[in-house]
Amino acid sequence: MGSNILITGAAGYIGGSLVADFLASNNVLVKEAHIIAAVRSEEQAKSLSNLGISVLQLDLTDENAVVEAVLRYNISIVVHTASSINASLALHLISALGKQREVSGQDTYFIHTSGLSAFYENTGWPSGATKDTGPVYDVEKQLAESFPLRMTDVAVIEDAKARGVSSFIVIPSTVYGKGSGEWNKLSVVIPVCIQASISRKTVHKFAENTKVSGVHISDLTALYGRIVEKILQKEALPSGTEGYYFALAHDLLWWETLDRLAVALKARNLVTNSETQIWPNDEAAAESLGVPVQFVQVLWNSGENIISENAHRLGWRPMWDKDRFLQNIDDEIQAVLDLGKAKSSLMDSLFEAAKG
């Protein structure tokens, strides 16, 4: 009998692509697993209704409802992609998995999606290289109060340990590529930049040529898949304080990316020239990109210095590199033209975080 896997944020860009990836998997254990998708709205639930899986319209802010769902569906693995900022959603799911473990006597697992901004120097992370096999948790705990994502990561690890739930933190980098889910197929960072460029008829960049990391959505879902496969195979793998998995497929230079984007947009007559311009200030960038000003630098002008080892030790081998991304950057433009604005709750979360 297969395991039951709950995917939260299943109408989202990452979560929806995960559902599609798991349903198409050739791994015997993943094929035998029962996928349960959690979404927020009735409209989202309808969009997933033809997949032949259980779809729950589940309010993750309601702990009793979450516990009831996890117990009713006998869920042993949760892949949480609904929010990297709101710790309470993750803790409700971990609480439910703790109760499921008590009832079933079986091990339970929580895979949490964090964000790379927790590891940027301009959000308070120490300068210098950090190995994911090193004391990442210890540093996060020391700095937890200074950035919400770090606070959530620490809460996830500590609460999971207290409840006997094995936890894993997956940290995507700049994700690109058209998603394969049923509802939202667009990421945020690059599509928002494309939309702003089309609106202003000019591609803008910051004065610093920042190096960031990127990952194609198919490579990101493959990393989650590797973790789930190892769990289903009952293989030991780093978890808890040692369970950080950075999805860093390749480096990107923002200037190179935006210069290439400007040429591609000009070829479609979507901007007035193929030369990029420097943003005059963060306020102008925030207004054009549609984000709170304090997150502009975090999303579009920050890079990490992480040495990722855990993901590759699982056998994760990304298929997309920088050259392939740049050669296919026109696909990012076409996705935006086809799909419009991303159906993402991230911007709402950022504005909510900005208030606090």
C-alpha cells in the first residue's frame, strides 16, 4: 500500500508543478503513493479536479481542520509550498503530523519550502561562504529575530524535533520556466521584471552587477522528488538541523540576464530599445515592480554565498545551466504574454510582512 503525501500550495507555481511531476513520476514508490492536494479556494480546487487525486480546500490557519485532514487521509509526508513566511501554517501541519505519528505508530515527514533571501548578506546573514553541511541551523537560530524566513525555518526545525517529525528545508534560488501545474504557471521574480519592462517600454537594472543563483522549475521539482524517493525507500538522509537542501543549479549575473532580456524584448517590439537603464532609486523600482520598497533589493539585487552539497549527495543533477537559460530567455517572455500576471500570493505576503 502506497504512502499518502499532502502537497500544500498545490495550485501555486511550485506546488502545482510538484503535483504534476509526482503524477508523472516513473519511480515505483512515488507512482504507488496517493497524492493529496491542498488549495485555498473553490476555484483552485476545481482547476485540479480532473487530475484523479484528492483535492482539499483547506484553511491552513485552522489547526483543528489541518489535524482532522491529516488524520482522515492518513498522511505521513507533507510537502509544504504554501508559504515560507507564515510560521503558523507550517506549525499546524507539523502538529498534525505529530498526532498522526502517535496514532499510526509510523514515522512522519515534513518538507518545508524556505527562501534564499534568508541567506543574503543584506538581510543580516554573515559574509563569507557557508556550506549547507556546516552549522547553518546554529547561525539561523542566532539571527532568527532579524528576518522572518529565518524565524520560520528555526520554528519548523525545533517544533518538528519536539514532535518526533523528521523535517527538511528546501531553499529554491531564482526559479524560472513555465510551471506544469493546473492553476499558476508563472514564477515571480523574472516574470514581474518582464511585465515592468513592457509597461515602462524599457528594461531597468540596478547599478551593481549582482551574482545570483538560478534553477529551472523542473530541476527544482526533481530535488523535492529525490527527497521524497529517499523517504519512501526508508533511506537515511540529513534532516532536522542538518536537513538544508539548497536548489542552486547555476550562477546568473543580473546584468547579463537583463541585457539579454532587453535584446529579446526589443526583437518583439515590446520595448523601445535594446539597451538597459539603471533604476534611479529603490522607490521607483518598487513602484514599477509592485513590491514593498524594503523587498526590492532582496528580490532583484541580492546574492548568496552558499556551497550546496546535500542536494547533490542525493543524486540531484540539474538539467538546466546558465547557457541553456540565456539561450531560451525568449520562453520567459512568451510565458508572460500567454499567461499574464502570476496567480501568486507572494506579493500579498510581502505587503503583510512589510506592515509588521
